[in-house]
Amino acid sequence: MGSAIQLNRVTKIWNEGEPGAVTAVDSLSLQVGQGEFVVLLGPSGCGKSSLLYLLAGLEQPSAGELLCDGARVAGPAPERSMIFQEASLYPWLTVLDNVALGLRLQGVEQPERDSRAQALLRQVGLGDMGQRRPHELSGGMRQRVALARALAMKPKVLLMDEPFAALDVQTRARMQGHLLEVWRASGASVLLVTHSIDEALALADRIVVFTARPGRVKHEVSVALPRPRNPHDPRMVDLHRQLTELLADEVDRAFLEQETR
């Protein structure tokens, strides 16, 4: 399996050179294989989201190198799609037009882009919602539209920044199921940020545990279990315990840093 993403000793310093400079990630190296589902798990403020912004090309690293399919990440590109915590849909567009927006900007003719957008809406279970407006949808539905919009560009890499954090437990579980289905169909590599051990274990091929800020890789945990996964399976319970122990010190360090600022 080749590498879809490769990070070589990446450092990101926010407000570099100023008195309030903050090192988000420090000399971080990581690889994500083609078609692999990797979850970044760590305490708040440890640089997980910063790393996604770097990979999306929305920010530049202070040091190090980021590669996607062997090419240096120099800015945003269609092969790298990002989904944020909020769906960020355009309220004046229909659901169909929101999904097709990237295709429109690429100059794809309307019949083709509408056809592709409609097929993606069916894939995420919203085939009859194309003419609705975002405000008519639930939070889970809006995130499914955001997922369809990202997949419309046929990305090789899907970057997800806590996309289900604002959803209730039941909706979150359903969304995780939808995500796994469309991930398998797309063949994309996924890098997902979460604070939830349960979510990481439900989704990941591999979980990368971050230290408290500045973010570094503390440990990697492989989850070689078939999906869907039973959280009460003794193997899952053992993995949950292992991850809880790995995170405990880092969470304490993150809280201590916040209290002493």
C-alpha cells in the first residue's frame, strides 16, 4: 500500500516571531496509506486541526514537508477535500446546487454536474432532498450534504475536522455508518480528527494519539477488527482501556497549561 499522505518533520508555529507565538505541532512525521482510514486523537489544543489545515493547503508549515501522492502540498487542490465541524452550506442554494458547487467552479456542464450531485445525494441517503434549502434539514442531514459536496470532487484524501461533534449520540452513530459506506465506495484516504475514543474505535484502521501541545505523535494503535464493531467486544474494551491510559497524562497536561496561562 503506497502513501497517500506523507508528513516529514512538520512544525507549525502560529504568530511566528511575535510575543504570543504558539507551536501547534512540532517536528511531526506521519504517513497515511492509500485507502486507509486514520483517526487523530488527542486533547484540545494539541494541533490536530492545525495539521488538517496544513494538509488542505489553507496554511503553510513553519518547517518540514507535506506530500500528497508524492507531490508537495502548496495550496488547496481538488484531490484534498475538507469537512469542518459545521456543514458551512450556502443557505441561498438548494441542496443539489450546494453539492454541485465545486463541479460548477470547475466548469462542468449543468446536466453532468446535476447528475453527479444527485447520485451522491442518493449515496448519502438524501436522494429526495435535492430541491430543499439547508435550513430545512437537520444537523445530521446538513453534514451528509457536506460529505456529498466533498466527494463530488472525487478526492484522493478526505480531511475531516470533528464533523459529528455537534450531533446527538444517535445521529452521530448513524453518520458514522454513512461515512464508512461512502468511504468504502470512494476509495479515498481519510484523516479524521476527534476527541472521542468511541468514535475513533468505531471508524479507524489506525489511531494516532497526540501529545498535549505542541502536538507530537505519542503512540499509534492499529484496530484490525471487522466493521461494524461491537463496543462490548473484549478486544474493543481492551483497546478503549489502552487509549484511555495513553490520553490521561496528555489531557492533564493540556488542562494544566490552560490554567497557568
